[in-house]
Amino acid sequence: MDLLRQALSLIPEHLYDRNVFSDLSELEEIRLRCGRPPCGVFGGEEHPLSMVDVTSMELERVLEKATGASMHTSIEALRSGYLSYRGIRIGVCGTLIQEHNQIEGFRHISSLAIRIPKECRTISKTLPDQLYPLQYQNTVILSAPGGGKTTALRDLIRGLSNRGYRLSVVDERNELSCTEGAAACFDLGKMTDVLVGGDKRVSAMMLLRTMNPQILAMDEISSEEDCETIRQIIGCGVGVLATAHASGPDDFLRRPLYRRLLNEQAFTWAITIRLSGKKRVYQSERLSTCA
């Protein structure tokens, strides 16, 4: 079963009208909000999938399916506001239960965002040879939230791996490989090793000790601990390939969180993803020229 079919299998069939959208192959996300019609995200824009309002009971049933009717076993993931279902990330909003400054779960669910992982094989065909004619240089992929960073990262990992670089991948949310059992849904290249489910720092240190990577890849640098992990990887003489939320190099350079990394010249290249109509455009730029 492909990932689109898996995502659609979570929701009742009456919530997506085939007469409204006969082709769902470009569907990026499914947005379910209590009391509102379901929406699909196509090319970064939301469009109604049907005219039927979603009920709170239907939201709960989606989560029951995703967790195998064992919501309590997924409490650790829910504390971060999402669940992972066979590589599909489900963002959760509602009324939190919080005790002693710790989130214990949700009292009520008000909306879900079901993100459908995509495969793109255009980036790896051209960018690696353009950016790294001699050797790999540390690269960060930038876009606004939902801009396609994870898809681009996945493709660049595959392209570098198939060109002979040994990569280790920190797949914290199982979105890069979409691993089920020992098998990955997505091809990440012939020389790639993947560690699924651990936080970035712990996973990165394990991979450095055990897999001898030339490049270590991870998604979404979003905390000071993530930045410190990047510094430790580089300090071990290993290349870094990562993503971050920013609209472009100038925005990235202004962020206090990344300032020390940039002052230390942790990244040489930035690949920025922008929408042109409904198409994504990939632009590469040396960060040293943006400082």
C-alpha cells in the first residue's frame, strides 16, 4: 500500500469526494478540523475535499486507527503534538491535559494535520554535481513550514549516497525513510544507514560511534541542542546535511538560534525552496556570500 492510500485509509471515505478531486496524487496534507469540511493541501494551498463537516468522533477514530486503538501507548509522541503512523506524521491540536508542567495528553481533539510523504527525484539529478564537483560541503535546506524541506532532504541524501558518499541518517520521526519493520518505504541510496525513532543528539552520537559516516543528515534544526549536535558532528570531521525553517539565506542569517553556527561557518551552501505558482523552485547559494 502506498503512503497516499495509507493516509486515506485513516479517514472515512465520505470525507473526500471523488467528484470534487478525481486525482489525489498531488495531495500533500489532509486537514481535518472539527465542525469544518476536510481540506487537502495541493501546491501549498488548501482546498475542500468534500462539503461534509468533520465531527469530533471522527477525529478520535482517526487517531484510534493510527495507534491501533492504543492511544495510551503513544503518549510520549503526543507530548510533542504529533503521532507517526508508518512514516506519516499526524499533527494534533485540541485541549491539553497538563500536570506538574508536563503534558499528559489531550482532553479533546479539535484538528488533525495528516502529512503525506512524497518522493522527488529531480534535485539529486543536478544539484550534487553543481555544488560539489570536488568534495561535499556542508549544506542546509531552507523553506517556510510545509515548503518541502523533508522531500528535498530525502532526495539529496539519495543523490549523494548513489554518488559514493557514505551517509548516516537521523530519522527522528520516521519521515525520511518511512521504515516499517526493517524495510524502508523510500530509497535513500546504496550507501545510507538509517536510525529511526531517537532524538537528534542521541541518534547522532550513536551513528558517529558505530557507522563511520562521511555525511550525517537530519531534518529540522529547531533548538539550541540541535545546533550543539551540529557542532559536535563537525568537530568529529563529519559532514552535515540538514534542514531549517527560514524563507531564505537572509532570513536564516538573521535568526539568533543559528547565529553561532553561521559565525563558525558550519554551513557552506544553502538550498532555498520557493513556490512559483504550484511548482517548487530550488535555488542554491553560498552562505559565505550572504554574510
